[in-house]
Amino acid sequence: MSHEALEGQSSIYRAVHDVATGLIGARGPDLDSAITTSLARVGAYFGVESVGLGGVSMTGELVPSLYVFGPEPSREEALNLAPPGPQLAAQYRREGSVVWNGLEDLGELPQFQEHSRQMGVSAGVYWAHRDMGSHVEGMAIGSPTPRVWPVDVAEQLGIFGDVLYNALYRRRAEVEVETLMAELTTMRKLERVVTDLAAQFIGRPDDQIDGVIKTALGRLGETLGLGFAVVLRWNDPEQSTLTVLHEWAASSIDPAYAAGSVLSEPEGWLAKRLREAKPLLISHVEDLPPEADGERDRWARAGVRSVAWAPFMGVDGHRGVVGVGAEHPGPSLEELGPVLSLFGSVCVDASERLHAHLELREAYEQIQTLKDRLESENIALKEEIKTSSVGDDLVGKSHAFRTVLRQMEQVAGTDATVLLLGETGTGKGLVARRIHEMSGRHERPMVTVNCAALPATLIESELFGHEKGAFTGATSRKIGRFELADGGTIFLDEVGDLPLELQAKLLRVLQDRQFERLGSSTTLTVDTRVIAATNRDLDLLIAEQRFRSDLYYRLGVFPIRMPPLRERRADIALLVWFFVADLQARLGKRFDSIPSYVMDRLVSHDWPGNVRELQNILERAMILAPGPELDFRGVLPIGGTENHALTEAPGQPGASLQEVERSHILAVLEECGWKVRGKGGAAERLDLNRSTLQSRMKKLGIQRPTA
């Protein structure tokens, strides 16, 4: 690779690092500002005047920009701007990018050529990030003058785009969480309005009922930020006409216009729709069909921009509708149908005192059902909020990694037992922690037990506890890990190393949620969710009768296979920069670039220790390297030359996987003074069981040198 190419690689890595560093830790509006600032850095890198995140619809329309750096057309200019055209969208989707050095290059895309001319863009690059179905979402840079782009400009733009869209998706998740919480708060307030309304009817004289309902309508309007609220009742079983029972309007709204469209036109579009007895949401009255011109005109004169209608039923069928409207478009009324229906039913029941006691009892039953449903939805909302964002410690975009994330989201909201399978260092502990945090048990502790680290004589006491005097040295009662995790989650790491005699007791806890402490005959009951993990081949252990098959089936209700890093090569570059950004602050160093040939070899390496090995190698390299360029001299035995900052001699062919593993274990043993077990020993440094390390040493022919 030429010196100029190396300088180019180093330059883009520095630029990407600056962009990523500026986005790390930003939240809310600060994240918006950080994205805009990052676009300016991208513009400086490419030397262009405009950078944007946006897209093109499949019909050829320009999707409104999400974030823009540089000049934007005014509202009037945007209305007269020629659309990019469907040919651009098709090429965007088909090839993933569009690059033009001058307007003459766009001869096959005449609509887009005219669009670019009007935008004042003579040369540019469009890069597609994701096909959203209705449109393609991506990133664009533009120059007002013709220029010759590098051949890999789309690939370079894509590197920046991936980083920026990761931040953008994080911001979208934050907004979604805020929206969900706002909707949940509104639902709770509305529930109180309905509950209070029903409660106030008890023992009320007839002459006070109208006042109570009018007050409740006002509270309903204020809670939802409405312009009007009206309760209408069908006059007869044939539903020929409606009568206004109760109404409320803000000072700026004329209620006669708001409800008049259905009252004055019993055969009009709205009346016909209401007879279908289905909720009706109209987010923008401008979007009404041509046959609803009368309704559109009346609502426009009333100052209403959006409406929702909810039918309510009685023992004799469809009884009426509750209508609400707002002075702004698009109120979030989709989930309010059942509550509005219940509100209308309560109002009519109060107005028709003939069936007061029966109807009020029914209304209370409906309210209780509604409260129960809202509580269940509250739990679901919390779980959805938890799963909106993966979290900063789980990094990756590969298909294998996304499969794990999807499985986490599927199982987190349940109490199902989860079995995490995978090699050492693949992140089983992180996934277990994230499943717990996304579950309904997140407010209770997650207790971790390393089944391989505890002696067989103590593990039963650790798991289930013991009474004073249960065995020699038991000087006091001890609470076991299962009791500590009651109401929460227990994570059984390396469950494949659990002694066979304890497996039956664990099976009983999984089946019956019951156990006894050592030295006690009292049966204890716990409500604990179990997540287990192992790097062992459980099928082989079962065949060797070292693991119970019935316990395996109990633990494996929902297995998740953690892919080794060699199956996630697309994630290695992201992980490298993530760890660099995380470690450099603690180490007091700054690294701006990694040579491309080093990154290529990091990606091609098989990483027998997986993500944990990658992190340890990176930390060691960062300690040894002075910066600002991060090399791996004497750190990673994966081929190359000493001049390339790796360990292999010039001309020597690439080392085999077995040689790599042997060299790595030898290096760690020498650093630990050949101490295998205990704190600071090689087994701990390599994150291996002592017996596993000794087995590998024997297999690789590693022996401690004689003095």
C-alpha cells in the first residue's frame, strides 16, 4: 500500500474517531447538537458545503431531511423544487449509492439532474443506509462546483453514515420512550377522570347529574388538550338521528360547528361511518375524502384540525358515540377508544336514571376491567421502553449479533428460563444482565453465581443457604443466593460445571420453586427467574452421564447461542473503536488511528478468546503504544512483519490457529510467573477454568521450564 493510501486511511480513521467520540455519551437535545456538529466534521473531511441525513421515497419524492449541515431551501423554494424522481430511488435501492462528478453525469437521471441543478449541487454522493420499504434512508454530500471524487468515496461516506445512524437510532429510541411515557401518563389521568366520574354519581340527586358530567367533560378536554368533547345518543334502534346529551368546548371553539356535521346531515359521510360502530380517528381534517366536504368545511370554520369518535354500547346494542376534537393535527387518540367508549356509557347511564343501579354496577365492573388492562399495558410499556435501546455495552451490527438482540427482546418480558450457550468471552454475562434489566424484575436484584469457581463442598450452601451448625464451621445462619434473588433473577454461570449431586436439587427449584437450607427441614418457596450459561457441550456431558438430561430440558426452555467473534467479523472494527474510546480516558492516552493493515488482520484473526480476548489485547496494545497511532507491536501473534507492528518475522508465513493459541498461552504464563491458579494466575487472566487451561496446556505441549 502506497504512502498516500496509508495517509488516506489514517485520515478517515481519525475523522471517524472524532465523529464517534463527539457522539459518545450525548443524550436528548445534546445528541441532536452532536449529530449536527458531526455533519460539519464530515463536511470538513470531504471539503463540501452541504451534508445531510435523509432519503428518497420509492415514488421519487425527497424525504424531509433528518439533520442537515449547510444551506437548505426555504419553504417556498422547497414547494417549487423538482423531485429527484423514481429512477434515482430505483438506482439508490439497487446499487446502494449514486456518485456524480458533474451534472453531465446525470444524463440517465434527468429528473434528478434538474433537482440537483435547482439545489445548486454540481457534484455529490448519495449513500444508502437502509431500505425502509416506502423509502431509502441514507446520507448525502454535495458540492456547488464539479469535482472528481475518489473511487472509494461512497465507502468512506458509508463509514461515517453507520456511526451517525447508530446515534440517530439512539435518539429515535429516546423520543419513543418519551412519547410512550407521555401516553402512559395521559392514560392514567384519563382513567382517573372516568373513575371519579362514576364515583360521583353515587348518591347524587338527579338535578346535579348534568353538572357532574359537564365538569367531567371539561376535565377530559383539559387532560387531552382538546378543543371540544361531546356525548351523542342515537334516538332510536334504527340509528336514524343523534341527539347531543352533553358537550364541552374550549373558549376558541364553537361546539355547534364541531358536532353539527353529524347532527345536520344524518345521511352524510360521518353519520354513515358512525353507524358502523367502529372507532374513527381523523388525524388531519384536510385529508378527508371528497364525499366529506361538508364535514371538512364545518370543522375548518370551528377551528378543529383533528377528531376522534368512539362508539359506546349498551345491553340493547349501539347506543351512541363520544366525539373529541383538537385545534392541532394528529392527536394521539388511537389508544383512547375503549376509555372514551366507557366515558360515554357512564354519561348516558347517569342521564337515564331508569336503569341507574344496574348500569352503574356494570360501569364499575368495566372500570375495574379497564384498570386491570391499563396495569398490564403499563408493564408492557415498561418492557418496550427497556427494549427500545440495546445499551452501550452491546455493540455490533452483524446478522448473528442482531439475531441475539432479537431473541433477547422476545424472551425478556417473560419469566421463561434462558440458557446462554457459547464459547468463553462471547458476552454471556452481558446478555444475562441486559435480559434482567429489560424484564419486569429489573427493580429486584440479579444475583450471579459462578458454578465453576465455587468448591463442590460449598456450592450447595452458596445456592441454598444453611442453618447454624449444619456443618463444621457453620457458626451462623446463611441466606442462599436463591433467597437473595427472590423476586429477581439468578444467573448461574458455567452451569455445566455444577456437581451432579446438586443438579437434582436445582431441578426441584426449577420445577416447584422450593428447596430447604442445609441443616433445615423447613421448605422455602421462592419466585426467582433463572438464566444459565455454559461454554460446555451439554449434549456430550449428558452422553457421559455428567449432566442430567431432565435438568437440561428445564434450563433450555429458551436457548440463545452466543456467536463467537469469528462469526461476527463485521462487528470487529466497531468493537475495536468502542474499546479504544472506552479505555483511552482511563489510560490517559489518545489514539486517533489504527493502520489499515492492522485492522485487516484484526478482522481476519479467529480470536479464540472472543470479545474478551480482543478487549485484553487492545488494552495491552494501548498501554504499550505511545500514540496517537495504535499499533500492536509484540502483542498479537497473527502474522505480518515486525515493521507492520506485529510479531512475526519478515517472510514468515501466517501462523496456524494452534500456534496462535500456544503462543498466547505461553505469553500469559510467562507474565504470571507460571502461576496457573488463584488470583492473578493465568487461568484468571485467560478467563478459563483451571482444569480447562491445564487440559489445553497438555494438548499444546506446554510445560514449565526447569530451573
